[in-house]
Amino acid sequence: MSLKLLHEPESDDPILSVVNLIDLFMVIIAALLITVAQNPLLNPFSNRDVTVVIDAGKPTMEMLVKEGEKLERYKASGKMGSGDGVRAGVAYRLKDGSMIYVPEAAQQQAR
């Protein structure tokens, strides 16, 4: 008959290592939930519309657009755009780097 004495270490108990693993997984799950909640693109509960541009200006450019619950991915083909259309206005770059767009109708009225 074996009696467990009070001064014996509890490190021999195998259930303690399982409890430590469960604690570790709980911390990992909490970190992942916080990451998803802070990312507007991944958060399924966010009502905000989000647009993400990946590799802007390169031939491998992609756009992810989230509107409500709908998520769309657009990939660049690397070709220049073409089509039928009319001139809509003029864009000017200021010294500070900002852009100003002047619609065509406003230009004709100013002349």
C-alpha cells in the first residue's frame, strides 16, 4: 500500500501537463480572435466597406473589395486599359503631392 506524502512533488502527475497545454491553446485562441476582430477585412461582423490594394502599380497588383458581406478579388492583367469614353476632366498634382480633380463640366463653365 502506497501513501502519498505531503512533501512529494506533484510534477509526477501527468494531468498537469495536459492542463498546461489547454492553457496554452486558450492563449493562442484569444490572440487569434483579437487579430480577426481588429482586421476589418477578416472581421465578419464589421459593417464597414473596405478596399485593400496589394502590390500597387505592379503587374501583379490585386484588389480586395469588401462591401457588406460580399468579398470580391480583382487581379490586374498587366495590359493597358482601353475602351470607348469621353474625357471627364483634368487632374492636377500640387507641390505637396496631393491631387485635385476638376470635372470637365466645371472647366467649360469657367471659360
